[in-house]
Amino acid sequence: MMLQYRDLAKLQTKKIVFQDVIAARDSATLEHLKELSSKRRVIEESINHTSYITEAIAREISGGLTSRCEQERLRLEQYMPLLENFIFHADLVSSHNRMVQWTSQLKIRWSSATSSSSFFDLRGPKFFQINNLRFELVMIHFHYGATLRERALEFLSTDLKQSAFIFREAAGVFHYLAHEVIPSLQSPIPAERPSEASSALCAAMSFICLADAQAVYTRRAEEKGNTGFSVLAKLHYGVVELLSDATSAIQSGTGEGKTISSRFLEFISSCKALHELRSKKHLAEGLRDDGQMGVSVGVLCDALISSKKKTPGEESWKACFKNETEIAANTLRKFEHENEFVWQEKIPSVDELPSPQGIKIVEIVPYKPKKWERELAFKL
């Protein structure tokens, strides 16, 4: 069982009609702007929950896709190449006063799913406006990465190999955002912006998706039953190390960690604690098989004491933790009984216990954005 954080794709945005703001010099450019607005509108209606399309019609429009995540992925993949092409041509005249004015008039506004200040009130979510076309590129790609992650979660019950691959795809999208798109945002960028528009969070999300992928591969190895306890322990601790990389990425951002919601940060720390417990359990089982029963008991005792200090507050996460600690506690009772009546080995102190070692077996699937090659001309 994995802890799940399903809020990342819960972004909202305000309507944009490109052709109402930007003056096209020719009919081809006008058609491109209209198509851009049309493709964005279906995304707006989807994430804002304002669409009146039935599930049957949505399935037919998407070519028979039954998964809402797959339908959303298709919508995004139809919009993003148009957006990339538009921004490419807009950049060529970005310093012109008219383009600066048009960008401001578009009023690109998005809510946040991870910012601590993005709470809902009677008026709905808080929206952030940044007058930069790449802000749209950032947020639409963040939503794309979050949608891929949701799709990967859907596969957990049916196809672990496919689930892990899509997690790695999502990691590639967030890596692209952190290292290529967000650094290209020209200053000045408002201090108050959604966490999703920070390199720190996107880099962290890339590590989190890699951790998800490795957790899935590890679960697959556990289910097959032909992987040694020592290797399983290292695989779980590799997940811990990837999540530590995510935490470090957040902390590396100048003040950006303070804007991220405490619930999201708790999710990361809770996942780390869960996989650390699993790693130490497998480590103890391996030590027991190697005839080091006293050390095995000591590792399990230390693991349970440590995990009790890190129990999350959210009920669904707490239930997962409870299940895992019960499994570890049952294993400990079995080992203690065996040590008392058979091995009679001394239990080492905490300082004498071996530390888990991790291995990382996953890499991102590099994201390569697609761009429609269309010449655009604006009436400046």
C-alpha cells in the first residue's frame, strides 16, 4: 500500500480568449488563436468542473477513452503544441509595447493546489495572476505532470509495470519545468505566486514521482517473491533517499518552502517514514537469515520506536501506517520469541545497529515538448 496525495491536479484557472486580445495580421494567425482558445476552453471546463458534457460524450470525443485522466491527458496534448508555437512567435516581438500590453490584458490566472495561502473561502480558491506567457506554459505543464501522476495511480491495481513507467514520465515533465521552463521566466516575477511556478517545487515533484516509480518496482519485486530481503531493504531505502532529495530541493528554494502547504510537506515526511520502516523490516529479516538474531531484533525495535514518532495526522495515511507497524510488530514478537528460546543473543545498543543502505534504480523519462510549426504574424 502507498500513501496517496491526490490534490496536485486540483488546479483551477480563469477563461482566456486569445483572439479577443491579440490582433492577428492574417487569417492563418487568427485561426491559430481561435484554435488555441478552443483547446484551452475544454481544459478550463474540465478543471473548473463547469462542463456539461456527459461521460458518454466525453468518451466519444476522446476516441473511446474511459479514464478521465487519459481524457484530460489528450486535451492537454492537443493544447500544448499550439501554446508552444504561439509563445515562440510571441517571444520574437516580446519587447514591443503592444505585445507587453496584450500579455497583461490576457490576465493569465491560476489557483494553486500546494500553496499554503491558497485556501478556499466562500468566494472559492485564491487565483494568482502573472503577466507572462510562460506562466501559462508552467501551469499547464504542471497540470499535465499531475495528470500523468494520477493516471499512474490508476494503474496500481492492474499493471504495476505501466504504473511505474507513467510515474517516470511525470518525473520527466516536472524535471523539464524545473530546469528549462521556470528558469526562462523573465523577471520581475511577483513574490506572491503559486508554489507550482517555482523550480524548487517542480524539482521536488520530479524526485517524488521517481520515488513513486521505485516504490512500485519494489512492490512488484515483493509480490514476485524471488528478491532477497537485503535487496528489498535497499530498494525501500532508495525511495527514502529520493524523498530526501525532494525535501532538499524544496529547502534549496529561497523562501519557497514557506509557501508550500503543511499537508503536502507532511505527505513527503510520512512517505519517508513509511518506507524507512519497510526498509528496516526487510533488513531485520535478512539479518535473521544470516544468523544475526540479536541485531535483527534490535533493528526492528529501533524501527518501531522511530516510526511511532512520525505517525501522520491524516486518517488514510494513519491507517496505512497502522497496518505497516502491526506487520513489523508481529515480526518483532516472532523474532523476540525465537531469540529468547533458541538464539539467546544479546540485543545491541542503538549506536551499534547497522544503518540501512539505499539503491536507486529509476530514472526520468525525458520530456520532449511538441510544437506545431506554423508561421504567426501579429498586428503590432
